Amino acid sequence: MEKKKKFSISLTTQILIATVGGIVFGALIGPWAENLKFIGDIFLRLIQMSVVLLVMSSVAAAVGGGDGKDVGKMGVHTIKWIVFFTAIAAVLGVVLSMLVKPGLGIDLSGAEEVTETAVEAASLQDTLLNFVPTNVVESMADGSMVPCIVFAIFFGVAMGAYTRQSGNRNMADWVIGLNKVITNIIKTVMYIAPIGIFCLLADVAGSTGFAVIIPMAKFLGVLLIGDVIQFLIYGPITAVLCGVNPFKMPKKFGKMSLMAVTTTSGAICLQTKMEDAVTKFGVSRKVADFTGPITMSMNSCGAAMCYVTAIFFMAQSTGIEMTVYQMGMAILLSCLMCMGTISVPGGSVIVYTFLASSLGLPMDSIAVLIGIDWFAGMFRTLMNVDVDVMVGMLVAKKLGELDLDVYNDKKTVAYE
């Protein structure tokens, strides 16, 4: 007798159900749903506790497993596309903000005062200097991703050189093994993702409500329109340069996009993004392990557009006319603020405060932005995560590491 197939629901479907259920439950229950937030926070912490080790082991394994020439090529092409996509996103934010004017008509009289945070405007030199760690352990503890990645690259290069010179693969095998262990930890934690997401969204729906969302529809609308335009630009560019069918992309992006929208954290989506890049898009494991962590930390198209829009919102909602110099600085500062940070829910208050103080804008409107930051985070993270994979595809294609049979569903591979 044939065994009956057990009824099962995919993780993606579970997350979708949890998303809808959390919003409905929170809206019906109201502020009491805040009592569930700690469960969602536990889920986020379980993911975040492994991110630094996942990033460093992935980069070190990818760098140490190839030759210096491969690493150099991957680095150059990765940074090239990061700068290209981020610059387009920031300029697009300026254009849409000037057309839609998201800050006009917003009543800020009831906005709560935000405690000022002392944020010093770092120069370009200081920003670049801070990319190099003085104490990598301290950088790991602080979650400063770019210094960790810089150390991991040097570690990987030195490990690769040692392996080739001595023929001893013990250290390389240890790093690869560590990466697999951390990956398994995150895969295990993902089993409770629907519960965590339900609790997080129940809290948002219960405490924020639609009263704040409706007046901010124009701000969120700019982000939505911007995401659509960026997909319409980046998708065809990637498809043409990689020689693939662009109409296959939306379905392949499905799982990671849903994760991005529901968690609003690029760090939490890292494992899913890297796995799908290999198993659905045909990017080699070597390229995915190299570009995945770097793009998570530095490629923030959605965030760049969001930060530029926030600057215009703060100016427009308080009656300030932006000068050409301020617009240029808005683009530059927004791009710089996207580099070297992990996208975690709730961290935008520091960025908004930094941008307002750097450009001499009033802080009053920050409270309103914080009120819908979760929803803005959906659009930011969605763009960040999906474009990360496009960067991986473009780098893989340039290095001959893109498997078109996998992309065209003619072959299946495992992410192991």
C-alpha cells in the first residue's frame, strides 16, 4: 500500500498566513497586542545572534577558496554594481519627492518630541577610515559589518595563501564547517519564523493602527512607486547582461521578497537570499557567499531612496525649501549611510536624526516617520534584498559562474 502523503504547508505560505493573521489580530485586539512583541523580539535575536559569524565565515570561505585574481574581480564588480544601483535609487528618491511632495499637508502639531541624539556628521575620510577595524572583536560585538567584512577578506586571503603553500586544509575546512553550522542554526530558527512574524505584526497593527498610516500614504506611496520603477530598470538591465528571461524573475524572488517585507531586516533574509541565489538563479556558491554578505551591508537601494525621501519629507512638512546644495548632500549622505550597516527593525531613528542634524532640518517630523517606520522598512528591505541577488547574478556572469540551466529550471542544485 502506498503511504498517504502528509499534509504540509510550505514555510512561505506559513509566513503569509502569519502576516495576514498578525495584522488582523492586532487591529482587533488593539494595544494589548504589545504583550506579544517580546516573542517576536526573541525570534529576531535568535537570527541576529548568528549574523556576524555567518557573514565572516561566508566571506572568509569564499575568499580563501579561490585565488587572489578571482577575489579581486569579485570585489571590483560587486562594488561597481553597488555604487551604480545605489546612486540611481538616491536620485530617483529626489525626483519622486519633488513630484509627489510627501511632506505637504501633514499636520505635525501632535507629533511627540523626539529625544535628540548627538550624531556627528562624519566626513568622507572618516567614513572610509572607520571601514578598517582597530579591534575586530569589538567590531563583531558592535555589529559593525564592514569592518568585520574587511577583516574576513584579509583572513580569507591569508588562509588561502597558507593552504596553497602548506597543502594543509585544516583551517579552510574549519571555516567552511563553521559556516555550515551557523547556517544550520539559522535554518532551525526559521521554523519559528511564522510565530515571530505574527507577534511582531500584531504589535505593529495594535499600537500604530491605520490613523497614522493614512496621513502618511504619500510617503509610503513614494517608496512603493520607487520600488516598482527600480525593478523596471534593474530587472531588464540584469536580464540583458546575464542573457536570461526577465519574466522568470518575479516568481524566483517570491520567497525572499516575502521574508523581506515581513521581517524588514536584510540580516534575517541573508540565509534565504544566498540559498535562493544558488538554487533558483544559478549563481555559484563561491560568488553567492562572497557577494551575499557584502551586498547585505553595502547595497541598500531601498534604504537610499527612503532616506532621501525622508529628508524631503522633513523639509516639506516644516516649510523648508531645499537648496541645490542640500539636495546634493541628501544624495551623498543617504548613500554613505547605507554602507556598513545591517538593516534591523527600529534603527532608522539614528539615521533620520543624523540626516536632519547634518542638513540643518528640524527634528519635529522624525516622530511621525518613526510611527510608520515598520511599513517604510518593508519597501526598503524588499528593494535591498532583491537587488542583492541581481548584483550576485551580474558578478557571476562576468566571472563565468552563472548556471543558466539552473535559472531556466533545467537543472536543480542544492545549497550545501
